[in-house]
Amino acid sequence: MLRRLENTKTKILGIIKSGDDKLRVVPVSGRRSEEAVVDTNSSKEVKDGDLVEVEIQQARSFGLKRAKVINVLSHENDQNLISLISINEFDIPTEFTPEAISLAEQAQPVKISKGREDLRDINLITVDGDDARDFDDAIWAEKDKNPHNLNGWRMIVAIADVAHYVSNGDPLDIDARKRGNSVYFADRVVPMLPENLSNGLCSLKPNEDRGCLAVEITIDKFGHKKSHRFIRGVMRSKARLTYEQLEETFNGNKNACSPEIMKLAKSLRGAYNALSDAREKRGALNIETTEKVIKINDNGKIDSILPRERLESHKVIEEFMVTANVCAAETLEEKMHTCVYRIHDVPSEDKIHDLRENLTGFGYKLAKGQVLRPKLFNQILSKAKGTDSEETINQLVLRSQSQAEYSISNVGHFGLALARYAHFTSPIRRYSDLLVHRALIAASNFDAGKKYSIADQQLEDICKHISQTERRAATAERAANDRYLASFMKDKLGQTFNATISGVKKFGVFVTIGQENVDALLPTSKLPADYYRYDERRQTLAGRHNGLVLGLGQKIHVILKTADAITGRLAVEYAGESSGYRNMDHLKAPDKTRSKISKNRRGKR
């Protein structure tokens, strides 16, 4: 599922460019630079600037290869070009089958019926980003009135009942399974389900009756779960809040929402504080990285690139969702039903060894011989907080972690410090959650007589597939963002930037530049002329003769030399060490006993 067109033997995506009485194809992938000449016998007519899919013909003994145009996809002036490139580059399905569309159009709102509880009088609310259109989840909380649970809390997390509309093996299910998840670009969403479901009947819109699968949870004052039960019901959202609006209520702004919702917000915060205490005590991993938010205007141009502010309201929703996800996994285990777990294994020994060596250079020690737990990482992250190296240390710890995935075999969730975990809260946009919903409905006998079971081997195959589609989506989204950022930086060519080294490879170093923290490559060819030695273990590049040593976290000056919006490539040239920067001692003393060092001559001019 992760096949990229440019990685196949014969097909690539490219932009048509004219010149010398011939049309050439310039690949859109930054990993493939070889151009090809358009075969004049191609059946498709093309013009300068067209985005095309081509088949590379057998190379001649000399000159450029020839390319046969298979499809004309768009033009470089298309305001949606960047997301379109990613969609085609990563083979992301965009069209639903006629059968799936027909089934979605026939869908009707859920009504109160036998087996469904009426939750419409409960003040459930949704909290999402200001640009969200599909509302998966709603929350509610109040002080527990049980005298035996003094200062405890009752919570409800209600999730859209997608399983009511999408049955195992039907056309909607086949299309959703193929996609695996929705894909989010700055200018569009490629949904897992047709929009009249994802943004319509499944979405928990304010003041509209919606089917839901909910979990009612009781916690004590320390955030420890005392009990939970799952409910299949009908709810009516009382308000659609943004994270910023909920944050305003926390700050005491009485104009942010109605008095009723203000009261609810106080309870939500109280329950969150208890859950947060429990999270802290169990030692969940506290990595903090800066996420960029790219805002696109109606012309497809970037309006702004801003760091996503981490609000308390974000944390409230996260803790409610994590708690609900744990309840889902526990219930399926208790009822002896196969569960699609969200697993996150412990980091590998190799990654921990590399992390330990890198941290040593910054003056931090990761203890040896101890059972590896998130708390060990948190101790280092806590020490780095507020220092110049905070972002680098967070990135190093993040890179050392295993990749989370889906499986019916449980190994726990290392990052969250949980023994069992599943994804339950986003069935509109994640197929894994839909599988968990079906399992809960079957295990709880909410829909007697309806078949929900899938053979374990088939389920494990689906887990592998949706783990791949998740990675495909993340890679496609990242590639699109790289192109948007390159487009944004085009008018800054020639400018000098403060930069922080974020990665080291034998061909150069990666840096983050500007207030937007844009990533760029500083190749060895753009360093002062010398032979550069790459120390993989210590993550440094060292000039053999000029004494220049570049390592993680180092502050330097660079000049922006390349900003290619088609490939997403940003390249810079070294312009000196940042003023006032004190060399890190660890960069000057290579470890001769353990380091893997390679010579690199690209800096030789």
C-alpha cells in the first residue's frame, strides 16, 4: 500500500517542461532527479506545465530516456496541485464506487428503538478544531453523587455510531477498508466515508439526533477508573465548541458560551485534573514537539504558517479519549472477544544505544541496566525543559520510539504506559475504530442476530493493511506540507537565517530555519571545501582539515539557496556559526572505538 509511483520500475509523476523543440518530464519526487523526453508518439496531447503520469521507455545508448504519457492529471497552475500530487504519488483512493454512494444516499437518521438508550437530555458537547466538519466524539462530566466516591467523577464519552450505517462486507465497508483512514491536506480532506455520512448523518452536529456508541465511566478523585459500561443510544449535542472556546471558559470568560455549558466546562476540567494526575503517576511519555498549522486561502496560497498552540482544552479531550479507548480494550478482553489493539512496543536496543550516545553529548545520561519505562525518558525531558536543547532532546527521544500499529496480539502501549489500549473514538476517519465498534456491539449483544465476527487471520491481515494506510497517509500529508512550505519560502531566496541542526547524514545536515521552523537540507557541497567525515554514532560531520564540526542541536547561520515547490525541496548554504554560540565539547572528541565513520568528499570544490 505504500508503493510510490516514482519507485516503480517504469512509472513516474512529473511536470511537462518545454525547451529545445522538445517536451521534457521533470519528476515531482525530490528523490528522483533524472528527466525524460516526451515520446512524440504518445497518444495523449500535453502542454507546458501539465502534471502527468508517464511510463519510462527503454533507455537508448545515449541521451535522455523517453517517456510515454499515460495520464494528464492536472496543470501546475491548479490551486489544488500540491495535494493532488500527493494523492497520485501515494495512490490514495479518492472515488467511491457507485454502490457505496448509493448506499450512503439511502441512509436515514437513527431513531430511538429497542436496545438504544435515550441520551438526548444529557449535556453532551463536541470540541474540535475551528475548521473541523466531521464530529466523531462528544463528552460530558459531573461530580459523582455517590457518597462512597467522594470527589469522584462520572463521565460519558459518546462516539458516532458508524457501524449502524457501514456493515461488514457491504460496498461502504469495502471502500472504507481500502482507504483505511481519512487523509488531511491543508486544502482538502480525502474522507474514509462519503461526505453525506462523514459530514452528515454520522457527524454529531448540534441539536440533531444522532446514533452513538457511548461509554459511561466512573473515576475516583485520583483519576483511577472504578467502573464503566457501554451504551448504544441516541444523543443530541448541546453545543459545538472549538478548543479555543473551551479554553476561554477555563479562563473564566463568561461570554464564551452559555451558563449551562460554563458549568459543564468546570466539571470537564475537574475530571481532567483527576485523569491527568493518574497519567502522571503511571508515567506516560511526555514528549512535546512543535506542530505546524498551514492555513490556505481560496486561491490555494499560504496565508500563514503557525505553531499549533498546546492548550489545556486539547489535553482535556485527549485524556477523555484515552480513558474511553482503555475501556474498549478492557471490555473486549473481559468478554473474551478478539480486539484490534493499538500497540506501541518498547524501543529497540539499537535505538536506545544510539539515543544514549547522543544524549551523552548534551550532558544527559540514560541509565543502563534498568527496566525500560517511559519515566526514564521523562526524567531527561524534564531536565531539558527550558534549555536551548529542549526541542532537539524531544526529537531525539521521539525518534528512538517504536512505531505504533494495529494488531490482534497485545503487547501494550509503551508511550501511554498502558497494558491494553484500542482505538475507539474516531470511526468516521479510522477503520480500526469501526472494527472496535463492531466488536463491542457484538460482545455486548447490542444488535442481536447481526453478523459482526471476522476470522482472526483475516482480522490480523486487516490490521497490517490499516497500519500501512496510516503510514501512507502520514507520508502523503508530510510530502504535501513540504511542498507548501517550499512554495511559501520561494520569495525568501538569498536571505540569511538562524538555523538549528536537527539531523545529520553523510550527505549533509538537516536544519530548521526561520520563525516557521521550516526544515531544509544543508548538503556537504554547500559547506566550506574540505573532506567531511560522518560519525553515525555521535551524529556529527567533521571537516578533516578546517576543524568545522557540525552536530545535533548546533546553532548556525545559513543562506536559502533552493525552494522548489514541485519537489518540496529546500536547500541552504553554510554561512557561519551563530553569534554567541558556544561550541559543544562533545562535537570535538569523536568516539574512535564505537563510531561508524565514512568519508564524504562532496564538500571538495
